[in-house]
Amino acid sequence: MKSAALRLLAGVCFAHVAAHGPALAAPDIRAGQALAQLHCAECHAIGRSGRSSRPAATPFRLIPQRYPVEALEEAFGEGITGSHKGMPDFAFSPRQVDDLLGYIKSLARRR
Ligand code: HEC
């Protein structure tokens, strides 16, 4: 029941962000990191080093080298389930997409 647990965690996380974050224009990179940790780290390396536990899953720090991060925004908003085998179902709010992409961009910047 891993995906049920993920959904529960996602709900908790979302409630947390909703409670503490008024909608600001700038992405909340820490919130994005928390989202990545919660939803993505199971398969992708999400930090500035390390390997993905699934070899096919691109480490997040390399994603900005492959795609303009803006091009991912639409895909994330619609749910990236389509291109992901075995990916738990989730849909991110625009706010969460911004935070997640802000985090991914920050990895590229700090390299
Ligand atoms: C259950 C495992 C799994 C989870 C969880 C997962 N991914 Fe992936 N992801 C993959 C695999 C495997 C690939 C490569 C193959 C594919 O696209 O299906 C991939 C590919 C990608 C790509 C394309 C990278 C490229 O180089 O083409 C992006 C972007 C991505 N994932 C983002 C995310 C984000 C953001 C999350 C969390 C919200 C996430 N993934 C969660 C397994 C996962």
C-alpha cells in the first residue's frame, strides 16, 4: 500500500504548505525539495550527488541540462504519470509545480 501512504503524506505535506505559505510569486525551494523527497526520491537521485535507485531515472541535478526547465512546467502540471512507469498517481498544484521546478533549477545553479 505504498501509494496510499504516499497519498496520505502528500496530503499532510500539502496541508503544511497551505498553512504556512501564503501564495508568493517566488518558488519556495525548500518546499520543492520536500516534494521531491516525498514523491521522487524513491527512484531519482534528488540531491547534488548520488545515484538514482532506478538507473533509468535521471538524477534531478542533470534534468536542467537535458530540458529547459520551463518546458517541464506544463508536463508537471498535467501530471507526469504518462511518461513514468510505476509512478504513483499525483497531480501537483501550480504552486507545487513552481516549488518543485525552483528546487530543480537551484540544483543546476549551485553546481
Ligand atoms: C517509481 C519510480 C519513479 C518516481 C517515484 C519518479 N520517477 Fe521520474 N522517472 C522514473 C523513470 C524510470 C524515468 C525514466 C524513464 C521514463 O521516463 O519513464 C523517469 C524520468 C523522469 C523525467 C525525465 C528525465 C529524462 O531525462 O528524460 C523527469 C523530468 C522526471 N522523471 C521527474 C520526476 C519527478 C519530478 C518526480 C516526483 C514528483 C518523479 N520523477 C518520480 C521513475 C520515477
